[in-house]
Amino acid sequence: MKFKPVFSLATLLLVLTFFACQNQVPQADAYGNFEAEERIVSAEANGKILDFRVEEGQMLQAGQRLGGIDSLQIVLKRAQLEASIQAIIAKSPAI
């Protein structure tokens, strides 16, 4: 004679669900949604940031200067390129 289980799988799941859903955890004291507007701020040049004067929540105007970037590397690269151009022109045959 086969042994028949007293509880079926569905009954077992129902009992486990009942005991798992009891209020043993304190309720949250606040609910809500936080909304934010994302803004991408990018610089036209790369370099080390020297100063950045912005506080969170500060209202800004379009075109307002917010900080400065060290442009020494860009200036040196430009001078190097200009020197390279002059060297190429000097080596070219006169037409």
C-alpha cells in the first residue's frame, strides 16, 4: 500500500505563505517619489580643474563662468604644432 502525504504541495505553499507574510517588520514612516532634472556639464577643453565654484542647489545663469581649467598643456601643444608647421615649410623647396 502506497503512503499518501497528508499535505499536498499547494497546501504546503499556502501555509508557508501565511506564516511568511506576518507583520514582524516595522512599517516605513514615509513614502514618496524624488524627482530630479539631470544636466550634463561638459568643458570644451581637457585639463586639470583649477577652481569650481558651484554649490548644490545653486541657481545658475546661462553662460555664467563656474570654474577654470588649466590650459597649459593645450597652449604647449599648439606651440609645438606651430613649430612643426614652420619646420615643414622651411624644408619644402621654394616654388
